[in-house]
Amino acid sequence: MSIPELRSLLEIARRAAHRAGVAILEVYNAVDAPDVRRKADDSPVTRADERAEAIIVEILSAAAPGIPVVAEETAEREGLPGAPPPRFWLVDPLDGTKEFLRRNGEFTVNIALVEGDRPVLGVVHVPVLAETFAAAGAGTATRQRGDAASQPIAARPIPSRGAVVVHSRSHENNEKLSAYLATLKQPVTRVSGSAIKFGLIAAGEADLYPRFGPTMEWDTAAGQAVLEAAGGSVTMPDGTPFRYGKPGFLNTGFVARGR
């Protein structure tokens, strides 16, 4: 895909994420509590997840009808593709539903474009902060705050001592995390929800994000695209490449890193 095509699709994804963010905040700020039900894996889903996904799928499908959309809530209802398409959107309309329900603001809208087995475009939008991380290729990572112009961001070199390690607030294997932290010199830990962690590393505000439990590909693809564009990387814990289109679109562990 050409650079102009990617840039055009990036703006479409950014627009979809922003509109979904508005819909999410309408539910988040409402007086009445959001309706919550449990999915097959016992994770929560709210009307904010469903409204956001409907908006995103409509915008992406209208703008790029030839690119299939693999989205979390639709996959729950209708199942996943038997085999990954050669190019497809990966959408998590509300990454961090538990944080949404806790009302701590640490949730995101994630939209990525995957070609082959790697994400080539990503948007991570944080509705409560009106903050958007976006990228479509090496050197294109940006952060936009509110209505201000997007600013370029870059991952920083990982310090030999005192690296900032971000990890999940709601999903963490403490034993494996503790073992990982023991391999570092004087690490500083920081807890954060959702794909915000990828953005913090991409912006040079953190250095490492180890994850040892399972996730879904729509949880990570957008953040990986942004981080790699900022000069960082995402690999399996053993350092091998972190690929997409896996069976069941299921991730095992990974480590996201700065430079």
C-alpha cells in the first residue's frame, strides 16, 4: 500500500476513533449507570462498547469497503474469520472496559490496519483526555491533545538503570512480572490501563511494557503500530517477532520496548 493511501486511511481511522470517543463519553458522563452484561469469557461489555463499535465499523466500511473489519463485539456475536484476510482492520471500540466501569479514565479506542501479519497503521484515542496517538509507518508517530495540532513523538533509549516499566492495572501475572522486574536494575513501576501504555512508551515517557497473560490482537495492534513508528518494538518475551492473524486472533505474552 502506498504512503498516500496509508495517510488517507489513517485520517479515516482517526475520525472514526474520535466519533466513537464522543459516543463513549456520552455513556460515561450519563447520570444512569451503563448497562453491563458478561461475555462468554466473563469479561464485561457495555452499551458504550457497542455504540462505539457500530460507529467505527460504519465509517471504516463506507470509506474502505474492500477492507474487512475484525471488531471485538462483532466477533463475540458472529465469530471470527476462519482465516485472516490479507489486509484487515482490527478494532477494539473500548479497550479497558473495566477501567471505564471504575471511572478512572484509563480506557481507549483502538483501530489498526493489518497487512500480512503486521500492523501498518494505528490510532489509540483516549476519550477522557481528548488525546490521540497515531501513526502509519516509520517516523510518523504523533500525539494530538484536544484540538491542537498533532506533534511528533519518539521512543527514548531504554536506560541501563531506572527504566520505567508500565504494567496493567486489571490484568497481570504478578509472579512473572516480579521475575521480569528482577532482571532490571532499579526499575520504576507505573500502573496504567488499556493501550495507553503503548502511547507512553512511544512518547518517551516510559520504557517497557511486559505482558505475560493472554490478550486479543485488537488489544495490541494499534498500540504496536504507533510504538514501532516511534522507534520502539513489540516482541514475544523471547525476542521473536510478534505477529498477527494467529489462530483465534489470540496473543500470548509480549514485551513492548522503547529504543
